[in-house]
Amino acid sequence: MIKIYNSKPETWSEILKRPTQTFNDIEETVKGIFKEVQLKGDVAVAKYTSLFDGISIENIEVSNEEIKEAFNLVSEELKLAINLAKSNIEKFHNAQKTSKIEVETIEGVKCWQEKRPIQKVGLYIPGGTAPLFSTVLMLAVPAQIGGCKEIILCSPPDKSGKINPAILYAANLCGVTKILKVGGIQAIAGMTFGTETIPKVYKIFGPGNQFVTVAKQYATRFGVAIDMPAGPSELLIVADETAIPSFVASDLLSQAEHGTDSQVILVSTSKELIEAVEIEINTQIEVLPRKNIAQKAMENSKLIYVENDKIALDLINDYAPEHFIICTKDEDFYIDNIQNAGSVFIGNYTPESAGDYASGTNHTLPTNGYAKNYSGVNLDSFLKSMTFQKISKKGIQNIGKAIEIMADAEGLQAHKNAVTLRLNYK
């Protein structure tokens, strides 16, 4: 990790630069694959699965037999853990339900808002070096609570042409309607256009590498919505002398092991803490099975000393971290004033891992600074707000004259006429 002791606001943009490629670097690759999938469907999907995943699969749809087999392969201990996490996620997302909002804006004019599910959603679940069955829970549970009719899941196959059994177990548990052995850009393209096997969806959810992130953004050009640009994982911790160095180091490493393009940052008002955390990182990383990945991520990471909490807060809001841990004496200062963060974790005993798995909050969060303008996934992500209105004869009399004047001022005579006819009707 790089230690920085004298940072000034004008240097923050360079210091806090993410280790990601730009959209332009990846877009040409994405465009080519999208075009081919649009034209050739399953044939193109199979081609890129063979090319990127090193496996040729005759039938990419997961069968009922494979789901049953997965059920037997998942240990009882893991099933219990998954079920506990599912229960907490359900509780938190069920609590986000809102009732119909109805108001009479003026006598005879009733307006109301109701929510309806997005009928067809696609869930992208990373596989590769870390099969994220926890992400299945984070996406399928609110999709099911929201009432989505079709829940399509795509995840890359392993070298034997299988999807991790824990992913299949969680998907079946949470009401996923179709599971497909396809990953990467080709999965996003498949759900964007639809193929002979992959259904077309209306909105795509889920994290992924930089190629998946750009593919999701590109998919929006074809009328498909996305949850957010959710790319490589990142974590920022603010800590002072009250923080426990071993805890801080463990949290930094927990995100660094996600991938070589992950980024973790410690911002502290204590130089002593920074030194202690660095020692802990060097000790803890040695015993990690994913040591090489974590070490590579640490090359993109920073230990930053600042003089006071106000400077720290300004820096954090500028960075807009995906995950933000507060381990300071005056935690309320940060809780009350943080503006840009995906999810916030407070105190020495609140590891970011809790939000990743089982506390109940959602771990699909905006990265790469998008916490400035995106929310993390929640129940409303799977719903649309629809407005309704019903106007009585008295109601049109109450607002009709205003509508006529406004329509006339905009030069839209037919708009005015639609009201005038009603006002004059006997």
C-alpha cells in the first residue's frame, strides 16, 4: 500500500484514481460481441463461452436434475447459513414496501401512485475465482418480494461446464425461474436481445468485472435498464486512535481479495494507527489463500493521513466509496455528514463482510464514484412507480381554465381543445 502523509485537496483526484480501464478501452470489444449475439444468438454465445471460459456446452440451460444434484452437494452447514442470510435479507427488504399514495389535489381531482413489478429481470452472478452465491440472495430475494414474473439468472460455467452448486441452491431457494450457464459480455448481450435459449429481459442486475460493467452500460442503448454501473469492489475506512488495527487490516484485506482491480483505502487522523495497520496487513496477508490477488489489489490502495475529521470527510465525499467503514470516536460526525457512499458500516464490531452476507442490507452497490448519483440495489430497484388520476366534472371545471391558458401559451391548440370541449359539454 502507498502511504500518503501530506495530501492537499488539489491532489485528491490523482491520489484517489481508480485502477479501472475507461469505457473507451473496452467498448469496441463489447460492441463486436453484442453485434454477433444479436445476429447469431446461441451460436455466438457458445463461441464466446468457448473462447473466454474454455468450455463447449451443448445445452446452456440448467436442468432440474442439476439443481437436485446441487442440493445434495451443498453441506447442511452452508444451507443453514444461506437460509439465515436469506431470512435477514427478506426482513430488511420486506420493510421497504410502501402503500399506495393517494391525494385529492383540488376538489374533484384525485391522483395516486402505485408500484408495479418489472416483469422480466436478469441477474448476473459472477463465477470465476469466487462464485458469489451471496449475490443470488441479494438480487433474487427482492425480485421475488417485488413480484417479478420472470427472474433469469446467468452465471459463467467452470471448466467442467457446471455452475457452482451453492449458486444453484440459492437460486432455487429464491424463486429464480431460469438459470443459464453463460457469463461475461455474451451473457449481458443475450439478456439484452434474447436468443433461442436466453430470454430477453427489461432490466439487468448484478456486479461483474470491468467488461461486464461496460456491457451493462452498453445494453442501455438497446432499451434495457440496469441497476447501476457496479464494477470492481472498493472499500474506504476512516479510523482514528480508537480503532483496533487488526480489525481495520482484516476489513481492508477482505475487499482486496475480491480481485486484482479492487481498491481499498484507509483515511486516518492518526499516524500511529496507519503504522499499526500496515504491520497487521503484512502479517495477515501471508496466510490468505488468495494472497496473490490481495497483494495485487494492494498496489492500487492507499493509507492516507489527514489532520482532522473535516478534511477526512471532504476527501471521502469526493471519493464516494462503495463501502464505507467508520471507526472513530466521533462516529456521529461522519454518520450525519456523509453524502456519497453506497453502504455505511459503523463501529469496531461491524465488518463489511456482514453486509456482504447476512446482516440484511444489500451488497450490490455503486462503485467507481457512482455513489454520488446512484443508490445500491433495494426493493424499489425491482419496481416501477405508476401514477393514476381520475377527474370529475367538478374537477375539470376547477383546473380547466388553467390548462387552457397554459396550453394556449405553449401554442398547443389541440391540448386546449381537449379541455374546452369538456368544459362546454352539457
